[in-house]
Amino acid sequence: MPRILLVAVPALALVGAGMGLALAPAAPEPVVEIAEPSAVPTQPVSVVVDVVGAVARPGVVTLRAGARVIDALAAAGGVTADADTTALNRAAVLRDGMRIYVPRHGEELRAGTVGTPAETTIDINRASSAELESLPGIGPSTASRIIRSRETKPFARVEELQTRGLVTARVFADIRELVSTR
């Protein structure tokens, strides 16, 4: 009899352990949450502009964000000998989709080209940080505050820069004619 016990007891223990595992509740499936990408505004990496008129290679050029009109002129092969660049603001920061027209000597500058008031103002509802920082009295911190403010509520009028407390009266007076809310 002791021999049977030596074999039966371990066999019963194994059967009991097997039954315990078989009848035990299964571990819950791990919960996997897939996070949706957050809508974090990003600055464009590049801008695409159309350079036409008195340039060596008229056409569409792609430049880094924050590039200026002078960079677009260089990308178009430079201006021709008969180009009149006096009306162009070669230091203006480019905006995506902008058209730059370089007139020839004696030619009137067309409306809607760089150098006319409509193009030389910076749209505070769409400007990049670099464009805002090109304004007098606007540094990285103020540019960042302007961008955060417009994300909450777009500007209806340029005066809101001052009424929202984003710039001082002195800075606003300096930039008033340089900004718009197109």
C-alpha cells in the first residue's frame, strides 16, 4: 500500500494542479490605447513662391521657411540688367504662395506684387514666427504670444495686438503700417 501512495499522491497533485489551471479565470487582455496625433501647429519647413518679370530664370522656386525676397531672386538666377529693383523690398520675408514680380526700368510696378502695400504687410493671422520677428520690436517671445493668441481667436483687426496686451503702444505705432489681417 505505501507503494501505491507514493505513486497516487503525486499523480493526484498533478491532476489537481492541472484542473486548477484549466478552471482558473484567464488573465484579462491588456488594454491598448492608440493615441491620436495631437493637433500641434507646426511651422512650415519651406515656402513656394513664383518669381516673374526681369529675372534670369522666371518660375516657381522652393525655399526654406523664413527666406527673404533676395533669396527668391537669387534662386531665379538673379535679376536681369534691365531690372528695376528700387520698388522691391528685398528684405521682406516670403510667404507660401507669394508672387514676386520684378519690373523693368520704366515699367510701373503691378498691384499685388512685392513692393506694393498689399504684399509688404504681414498677415498676423498667418505669419510664421520668423515673419513676425522681422517686425520692429517683436522678438521670439512676443511672436510666440501672437501665434498662441490667434490660435485661440483669429485677429479681426490689427489693433487687437494692443488691446489683447500683446504689444506696447510704442511697438504698435512702429508696426501699424507693416501688418494686416487679410
